[in-house]
Amino acid sequence: MNGASMRFVMTLAARELRASWRRLLVFFACIAIGVSAIVALRSVVQNVGVALTADARSMFGADLIISSNNPITGVVRQEIAGERTAGRVLDAIDAIELTTMARSMRGPDAGARVVELRAVDAGYPMYGTLVLREGTYRHDLLRDHGALVGPDLLAQLGLDVGDVIGVGDARFEVRGVVASEPGRSVGAFSFGPRVVIDRADLASTGLLSFGSRVSYEVLLRVPETHLDPLADSLRASFVTEYVRVRTYRRAEDRLGENLSRAENYLSLVGLVILALGGIGISSVVRVFVQEKIRSVAILKCLGATTRQVLAAYLTQASVLAAAGCVVGVLIAAGVLAAVPALTAAAPVQVAAMARLEYGLTVSAVAQGVAVGLLVALLFALVPLLQVRDVKPSLLLRHEITPREGIDWTRWSAAAAVAAALVAVATWQAGSVEIALIVCGGLVALTIVLHGAGLALVRAVQPLARARSFALRHAVLQVARPGSQAGIVLLSVGLGVFFILGVRALQGNLLADISLQIDEDAPDLFLLDVQGDQRDGLAAFVDTRNGEEPPPAAIPVLRARVVGVNGRELNLDGYQDVRGRGSLAREYTVTYREHLEDNETLLDGRWWTGGDRSVAEVSIEESLRERYRIHLGDEMRFDLFGRIISARVTSVREVEWRDFRSGGFMFVFSPGTFDDAPHGFIATARGPADPEARAVLISGLSARYPNVSVIDVQEALRLARDVMATVTRGVTVVGALVLLSGTLILVGAVSMTKFRRVYEAAVLKTLGASTRLIGMTLLLEYTVLGAIAGTIGAAGAVVLSWAIATWGLELPWTPAPGLSVAGVLLTTLLVAVVGVLASLEVLRHKPLDTLRAE
Amino acid sequence: MIELRDVSKTVTSGGRPLTILHPLDLVIARGQFLAVLGASGSGKSTLLGLMAGLDAPTTGSIRFDDTDITTLDEDALARLRGATIGFVFQFFHLVPSLTALENVSVPMEIAGRRDALSRAESLLAEVGLASRGHHYPSQLSGGEQQRVAIARALANDPPVLLADEPTGNLDSRTGAHILDLLLEVRRTRGTTFVLVTHDAELAALADRRLILRDGHATLESSTAAARTSRVVSV
């Protein structure tokens, strides 16, 4: 194309844009929404990522951490000392972390909560800072039974700085509030609020007794060059010890991987919205080209080539797409500015996000804009190719000769669009497989929803014979060819589908969990109960939980597999077991006489009395599948130094979802641990009344300070909060899709407005009143909305059923109220938007219209 | 010079071949005024379309000076039209999204002329619409629209002007004005002029008349032709 030709193309594009931007803009708003979703989601994740990884070392709190569930002694200490002498370790400090109870000392029943206690030495933290709400952290603050606590603990127990809390047998004065601390990252799971104390005071709590859930840590400062070799050599030296060796770099890598995966998945959401917008664009461009056929013929008659005309329209589409992208970026900037305010009220795990700073990142903007432009042009291209078929002879004879044979250019363009979409999705998801699944899913969903839409449109056809003029014409309008009903049904239906689907699923999940709580299931779990506390604790709870049954105690021990002599698997020592991955982890095990309700015997026999001279063990089915451990195999376990041998005599399947009786990978025959000291988990049902419940928990905590009380009702509340947040997130996505759908509806109305105005004028000439025409419009969009709502609601029922049944294996219960409400609201939305967008049709005077034609 | 040799057009209609235009030979000399007469559906517009390269003949060849236009591809035809032919249609066929001024400047812009807008202004003044340049077609009366179309047809100073019932959609007074304008253009510029009409009175003004009946052509010279500058035989 030479300069003059280029100039003509630009001039033509500019003039066309001037004439039609208002009608087309609404479709490019779809691009804006999709782009804003991609840019905002990517930016948020990248911002979080920068905050988390910018100073990975201070987030981690050390260069290298050695941790264990047992006190770190002997070989490990010697090794650290040796490395220190050799200069490979510059500094080492100890820290101990455990989950326990903290109780208010304001009164006898002033409340108690599960907390995560961290006992530290001077010199902590090694990197980063412990940020207090007021003042700066010094280790002095902790000396002589001082404590720094998370703000949530103060809120939950109604305490202030200066108050005293009880932890175990000791009391601590609250001397400050922890705003943030190294080593605790955004979104990390925690059992409860943080409490930091001096390690020197930990012994006085008496909590380091056998069986407590304690994590002992040694934090090391290591010269950068020695870090990786040191970690490798420590792992090799400690291969038979009960310790883990982690470095900040490994943590950083893993975090980075998770973040980039999250970023890619989230941006697919934006891509789906964009693709929907693309479908809308494709449909509007088709109508647009239909309207422009005469103009194109005139231009060709005046000497314009097909390439010039095509180039002008593509330029026009590009300009609008670019405008959509700019608007999208602006929306994203607005959303990012609002993130801190939006996340501040969310559950603890998310609330930490509120403290970060948010801004658009260059890469997010670049990706969003690139994808937006690409999708808009790709989807506009195929319908625009139709201008090639416009012959100037059309001006003399009013006919279009359809192209003979297969239009290869058009098919190749369509194939290129599909391939490019998969490529874009691959780029966004960072995985070909996921891209294919998303694109395939979208295509399948589109076909299904489109098919359902057509079927429903056909189903309402009998109404076209109704007596009411308005209803008859409304139905005819919906069903007429090129009515845009298909695309409106698809986009609105998809939005409704997302929103109702996730709501139905949430309903089912909550119903399932509450069902399990509502029955006679225990809702209090008491951890670390010692053997001599069993009876007293049972009596204590029994007198305070009303009609409920007394608590049951399950013995628990921690054990590691240190050898297997079996048919297929032979492992001589712990070193061999380590080679088998997670088989080397520490298992919580128990012994009992009977099978629990949530267990099914798959193979072998259950011990019933008989010979107790040989220890027997029953394994969970997954162990057999993963590690090829079979009936008759001999397994060796290490229980804090005692080696116990047991024969596998049965294989069980555990229903993990049913947590009432707990779930154990290994269950031993009674008597195996008779002479070994061990603790218990007690399960009980607490009083339903929240006040009586709080009194019971704080009473328990005061009398048995080493026992941690996990309140399932509390955990359920948290689960509900988290689920509500997830549901809100998906609802936002659905709402965006619905918004795109509504925009497509508005656009579809404005695209067909000329025809509508003309038809209305003819009808008015023939005697129809404005009211009658208004009624026809209202009915038309009511029918359309009802169909879209039905499609979405039916899709949501299928989706929630499929996920519940196959994905989560939950019993599925329908939510008819939700479906009906969904259909009604969609009908209302489409009817109102449709009629509002069509008001111009009613306002036109028939004479003007007919004269103009 | 426009030269048609053995030109015919057959289309498929209802699955059967239908000949709209039977084989025809015709030479139109430079500067000549030819009227094509005939009833609706006689093949007038088809013939005009073939001459302009808007459509391809089933048989025969059409030459514009030394160029056989039946051998040209779409884009070459478009360039030829832009440079050589001015069009006036019964239904005006202005681009509705462009102003009068822009409609007139389009052919010049396609040709890459830098003075397109200023020349468009003077052309509009020539057809008496100097003050209406910024109006859109829908804001103009039928006669005004046709005058814009004539200004547009003259944009690139084409040696050939083709008009398809240019007054057919106008009242008789306006129609007369439009025709006067066209004839004046032809006179002052020496343009070859082909006028399709079913109005015998109009046709009487031409040098020659081609009468079409069901696709068969008869050529007759006019006594009125004596009044015009040249008479050329076939």
C-alpha cells in the first residue's frame, strides 16, 4: 500500500469511526472489562509477589532453618558447632514454636483461645524486623514473662496491653501488639493468633511435656556462597535425624512458582471474559458489515480496492479496541486503588493483603493490552472478510451473489483465530494443556448454551400464535433471523450460570459441613491430653456439657516408619525409607479394639482378642497403592527411640471427609504400646449456648493448661468466612460476565435500532399506539430474559451437581429457590435494560422515519 | 472510445439460464452522447454495469481505449473506474455516514489527490451547493443529493460519464434541472456520456439511441443528433 492509498484508508477509517463509534463502543466496553480483569489480577498478584519476595530473607527470618518436633541435641548441635568453627555458619539462635492455649486472667471464666506460641532468644529476628503497633521491638520487652501478641487475640479475649494472659502454668504480661513478623507470610494457614515470649520463660509453662505439638528450630546466618552447599551437606548428615533443613532461597523459589501459577490462572478469568467480548464483537461486526454493504459497494464503484476498504474497517476496529484497552487499564488502576479497603474486612488470611501497596505493573498492563487488542482484532476479522464479497454491481441490481464453493480465506482466518486464541491462552496460563482445556471448555460451553438457547427460542414459538398482538410480535422478534438473541442469550446466560453455579455449590458445601456438625458429632477436640488427666478431664467436661455424652479419648502417638520387610518393598533403615518420599514423614498413630464408623475393612482380618504376642497393624488403602505394602509384611516403627515391629494384618479404607472419629493411616492392635508413655485426643460435644461453651473452654484451659482446645464451631465459622470470600470472588467474575452480557444486549439493541425504528413507524402508520409498541418491546425482552435466566439456572444446577457428585463427592441437594430467584432477576434485568435501550424506538415520529427511508 | 464486441450476459435464474443481454456490438466514440432506452427489466442497467466493469460479460470483450477491461481483476477495475468513469445513479448512492463534501472528495482521495477537499468545494459550488457541504445525505433533498452525486462523478475529471436513470427518482421539475446540469457538464467538458432512461423525450436529446427489448438491441441515430457536435457510425 503506497502513501496515498494509506492516507485514504486512514481518512476513511476516521470518518467511519465518527459515524459509528457510539454504536460500536458498547462492544469494546467488553474488551475494557476483560482487559481490566487481566491487568488488575496480574498486578495484584505481582504486587503481592514483590512484597513477599523482595526481601525473601527477612520474610524467612534466617538464611537457613533447622527444625524438628524433638529437642535439637547431640549430632545436630555438634554439626552446627563444627560448621561455626569452620566459618560456614556465622550465627545461630534457637526458637521454639507450639500450638497451645492462652487464657485471659481477668476472671475465672474470662475466655481462652488456641494460639501459636513462639519462644525466642535475644538476636531474634535474624533478618527483617518484628513490627509492633506501637514502639519498636527489643528483646527486653519479653524479659521476665513479657509477651507480644497478635491484635486478633486482644480482640477475641477483650484484653488490652498491660493485661495478663495465662499460658500453661505461667502468666505473661502483654507488653505490645505484633503488627507483622518475619517468617509469617500472607495467606499462610495458622491455628490462631501469635504470642511471642522469651525462650527462657518457656520452661515455666510446663508445656514442653511429652507429646506436645512443639517445633524446635535453630536459625542460622550463613554466608551467601556457603548456603546451598551447607544445606546439602546438613541434609546428608542429618539423614537419620528427625530434622528438616530449609533455606530462604528454596522458600523463595516455591513461593515464586505458586505466585506465577496463581497469576496465570487468574488471568485466564480475564481471558474468558475477553473471549466472550470477542464473540460479542464478532456478532456486532457482522451486523455492522450488513449495514455497510451499500457504502462498500459505492466505495468500490468509485475506485476503492477491497484491500483498502478492509484495511479501513480493520483500522477502525483497532482504534476502538485500543480505546477499550485504555479504559480497561484505567478501570484496573481504580480497582487496585480500592484493594486495601476491600481486603481489610476479609478473613485473617486475606486481611494481610490490605497492608501491601498496590500499583499497576508494566508487564501486567502490557499483557492485558496485547491480549485485548489481539482478541478484538481476531474476532472482528472473520465477519469483516465479508466486505470482499460485496460487488459494486449491487448498486444497479439489488442482489448479492453468494460466493461459490468454499471460502478458503474465511475458513483459514477462522482457523487462525482459533489457533491464536489457544496461543494467547497458552501464553496467559503458561501451559498448553490448561489453554486447551479452557478453550475447549469455552467452545463446548458456548455450543451447549447456544444450542439450549435456540431450542428454547423454538420452544416459545407456539406463543407466536397467541391472541395478544404484543406477545405475538414479541415472540416473532426473538425468533427472527439475525435477531441477536443468540449472542445475548449466550453472554447473559453464561454470567447467570457462573453466579448461580458457585452459589449453589457454596450452599451444598455448607449444608454438608453443618450436617456433620448438627448430628451427634463432637465439636470440641482436646489435644495433648496426658494419660493421668484422662479421667479428670472426662468428668470435668461431662458435668459441664449438659445432656451431651461424656468425651471419648483416642490414644495418639507419633511414629516414623524405619523399615519394611515385605513381598514387594524392602527397606532396611530410615535412610531407605527417606528414598520413598512421604513415607518417611512422622505419622500420628493409634491403637484400638474396633473399626470406627468411617472405616471399611478391604482386606485381611481385624484382630479380635486372640494372640497378642505379635503386634499387628492395619494400614490405610492408599499406603498399599502408593508404596506396595501388603498383608503379611513386617513393618518397623520408631516411637521416640523405641523400635516396634508389627505385622500388617488388614487394609482399611478411611472416609476422610467424616472427621468425627479421626483418621489414621496406621492403627495398631491394643497392647502394642501398653508400656510406652503416650497422650490422647479427647473428642466431646460442647454446649450449644456460646456463653456456656466459652465458660467450658476457659475452665478447661485453666485446669488443664497443657491441653489445647480446638473448637470445631469456630473452625467452621472460619471455613464459612473463607468460603464466602471465595464465593464473592467467583461472583465478581460472574458479575463481570453478566455485565458484558448486559453491554452486549445494549449493543445488540442499538445495532438493530434502525430496523426497529422503521418497523415501529410502519406499525404506527397502520394504527398501533406507542403503548402497544412499548408493550411489545417489554414482552420481547421479558421472553429473552426468561430464556437467558433458564439457561443459566439450568447450567448452574448441572454444574453444582457435577462438581458435588464427582469433584467433592458430596450428597447434592437442589436449591430451587436460588434457581427461581436467578431466573426472575435475570428476566427483570434483561427486560429493564432492553426497554431502556429501546426508548428511542418509541420516541420517533413515524412520518420522519418513513420520509428518511 | 468504448468498444463492445459480441458482449452478452446470461445469469442463472431459478436453476435455469436466463439471457439478460443478447450478443451486442457497439462503439461509442469520444465525446458522444448515447441514450440507452428500454422498459424495466430490458437489460439497460446490466449493459451499463458491463460498460463500467461492475460486472463481467458472459461472452465478448469490452475495450476502454486500448484496455480490454474483461481481462482485468477486481482491483485493476476499481482503479480504472476511479480514474476514467463518473457515475450517477437513480438512487444517488451517497455514503450516508459522510458529509456532502466528503462524498465528493472520496474518489480524489482514493486517487491520492492532495487537493481533494478544496476541489470538492469548488465542484459543489459548480452544482450550486456551495453552502451545503457539511450536510449529511439524510439532510438533503433528493435533487440536492443527486447534485452531490454529479459533483462526485466529476471529481477525477473522468472522460466518461455513466448515468443510470438519474432523474427517475425525482419530480419532473427537479429532474429537468438535473438533466440540464448533466448536459452542461457534457458540453463544457466534452465528456462521453451514456444515459440510461425509459423516457423517450430525454433520449431524443442524445446523439444516438440504443433501444433494448428483452435483451435485444437496436441502434438508431437521431435527427436531434444533428444539433450536437459529431455523428459517428458504428
